[in-house]
Amino acid sequence: MTTTSSTTSFAASVLDPIRAIVGERGIITDPGTMQPFMESWRDGWVGRSPAVVLPDSAQALAAVVRICAETRTPIVPQGGNTGLTGASQPHADGSEIVLSTNRLNRIREIDLDNDTMTVEAGCILANIQNAARDVGRLFPMSLAAEGSCQIGGNIATNAGGVQVVRYGNMRNLVAGLEVVLPDGRIWDGLRGLRKDNAGYDMKQIFIGSEGTLGIVTAAVLKLSPLPRATATALVAVSSPSDAVDLLTRAKGKVGDRIITFELIQRFCIDIARRHVPDVPDPLNDVYPWYVLVELADQDSGERLAGMLEGILEAAMEAGEVLDGVVAASKAQADSLWRIREGIPEGQKREGVSYKHDVSVPISKVALFLDRANAALEREFPGIRPFSFGHLGDGNIHYNPIQGEDGDPAEWKARLGAVNAIVHDIVVDLGGSISAEHGIGRLRIDELPRYKSPVELDMMVALKMAFDPHNIMNPGKILRLNGNAR
Ligand SMILES: O=C(O)CC[C@@H](O)C(=O)O
Ligand SMILES: [Zn+2]
């Protein structure tokens, strides 16, 4: 059978009934218009698909899934398509339909006394943050892609970001879910409850499942009080171990007023400044490591800044801190944030890098960095360590960059060996090979190396129970029975 005739029969048996449900506005088959849905914005994932389907209600989405279930047509659920692991793009063989949540974009309800907001999966994260702020509440999920990522994708990937140290990751911010199952049934679990101990917690099965068990169509989100004040500082330290001491000291003094605690290696600032405009270098000297710390609470800004200064002065006396600046205005705080925000963008432009999104216990971050840097420098002389991330969560983006010399193709070919070295150390220290980005396709072949057979068996059993025909985002997270997908 030729590709053309298989695509034609695909179109006839599957796309016509789908078109009848979603109408012309709900389906794209033109290759040019489909292209943005086929590729990732970073990291080079590109696929093909006969159609992108965009239902405008959970009921329509469920009806589409029912057709796919009957015809065994694989589905790739997609939100804002901003993920970093290839989970939301189709494979290259053109056999999968992309099911987009773009048109599920209503805020269904805000319950102020319950501090919850019920939203559809396609709501853009920044719109949710703004809607919460408009009613005097905070929705604390915050990450670089917030202007275009969708809450459904945040939930499917259990997103993290820069405020997890205070508010937790997506898992902690969801009170209830509505999900379309792989057989097309809708599970209405939109309960806004703080306590619900009536059996298994099904919503947690779907959070972080990367669209492999079902499609989230709506969620009840937990809101927090809107802080009245924030205080932001950039602090220089001589080592990650001193940064951890500073974190422990700050926790002891101000507890969960710490909303951000990010570690930054000096080289990351150099790369951000090289490639991204307006990244400042606000301290008078150059230091090996930095921390971006932010506090927030309901108190006055002056008192909060005073608390932060007090912590930094004591840490300086103890030799943990070398230098630092506390932002004197919102504009100055924003400018400090540009340093952190410019790092992934700068790194993208610098050449081959080996990305890792790892976590270890906070107490072992310094040991992890020492061991990983030493092992890589021994094995691949010239490789340039490049580490930053969410120290408050023990989550480091350990992204060494190729050496300045040598053939880029040769550096690229070392990816597998670099991953193995880094991940073996992570797992030896009790850590995880994915802290917040997920497994997707990027780490699908590494997962079996780092999960026990018991844990893998449980994961496969779950997948088989929910999706026995393997139509829901196949070939992401797990390959079933050793198959390609
Ligand atoms: O580029 C990366 O490796 C990390 C991206 C993102 O998770 C961040 O924390 O900025
Ligand atoms: Zn991150």
C-alpha cells in the first residue's frame, strides 16, 4: 500500500466522522497550517499528522476520542506545545491525530470562599494568573512559557517552575479534574475539595501522565492569598554548598516566605549576557556562583526587605555570602529576574549542550555537582559545566556545553555517554532523571535503566488498564512490550 492510498483511506474512515463532530473550524488538514502543531519550539522534535483536531467542548472532544477508539487511531494530545521532551508532537510516520485543546479556553467558575478556580484545559497560564489577580488571589504556577503554555499541558506534565519551593508543583495546585478517557468516556472529577479520602486519588494518576492515560479537559485549581509585598535579591556565593547553607539559614528565619531560591553558575550569566539583550551584571565583582532569592508575604515591603537584608548580613558574617544586592524597586527586581530568564535562551544560541533536568535531595546537590563535573571533565576534557536551577527544590538543570574545540558532530555523538554518566550519579544519590520536564520521548529509553522492574510493572499495568489499545499518546514515557511504541 502506498503512503497516498493509506492516507486517503485514513481520511475517509476517520476524518469524515470527526469533521462531522467538530465542523470545518475544528479541523486542520492543510500541511502549512498544521506545521506549528507538528514541531517543538526547541530541541528539534518534528512529526507528521493527517489532521489537527480542535474540539470546542469536552463533549466534542470525547466524541472524537470515541471515533479514534473505535478505529484504533492513535492520538497525540496537545496544549500550548511548549514542552521540552517531545511529548506533544506526533511521530514522523503520520499515523497519529493531534488533538489540540486550543479552543477549550473558558474560565468556568471562580469560588472565592473556597479559593478555587475552575478552568478549561486550553486556558493560557498567564490568563489564569491574571484572572486570579483580578479577584485578589494568586495562582502561583510560574514558568518561562507562561505566556503561551496551557494549563492542561501544565497538568499533564506536572509542571514545576520558579515558585515550587513555596507552593509546590502542579500536583499540589489541583483540587479536581475532568478527563476524557481513551475509550471516550468523560470522568467528571471537578471537585473543589481540600479533603477527599474516598478511595484512590484518581486525579493524581493523570497529573504528570503526559497524555498517555487520558486527556485533561478541565481542572479545579487551588488559589492562594495574593502577597502584598515581595523582596528580591541576587547574592554571590563561593560554592553550591554555601548556597545550600544560605537556604537552610533563610528557611530557619523566614520559613515559607521564601517563594524562589534559584542557583546560578557564573558561566550561565556570561552566556545569557552574550546572547540576550538587557541581562545585567549588577555586582561589582565576578563570583563563581549566585543565588536569586525572592520572599513574599502579606506584610509591608519595607519589613520584608529588612528581613532579607538581615539574613544576608548574618550569612555574610558567617562567610556563606560574598556579596549581594537587594532590589530597591520593582524595576530592579525585574532586571535581576532577566538574568535567570535569559539563561535558557542564551544557552540555546551557544551550541551543543547536554540538557538534564535532575533532582537529588537538597543536601546532596553540592555533592552531585562535584561528582558530575569531575566525571565529565575526566571523560571529555574541554566540556564546559553549565548548571542552574531550582535549588530550593533540589532540581538542577545540569546542562554542560560542548568544548570550544573539536567537531560539533563529535560532541553531539557523546550525548548518550554524557547522559549515562550524569544519570548514574543522580540515581546513586537517590535522585530522579526528570524533576519537572517529564519523560516524553527524550528520556523514554533511559527510564527502564533507572526504574526498578517493580515500578515499571506498575506503570505498564496502569497504562494497560486505562488504554489497552495504546492509542493515547503512544511511544511517550513507556514502550509497551518492547514495541517501538
Ligand atoms: O533550559 C533548561 O534546561 C531549563 C528550562 C526551564 O525548566 C527553566 O528552569 O528555565
Ligand atoms: Zn526549570
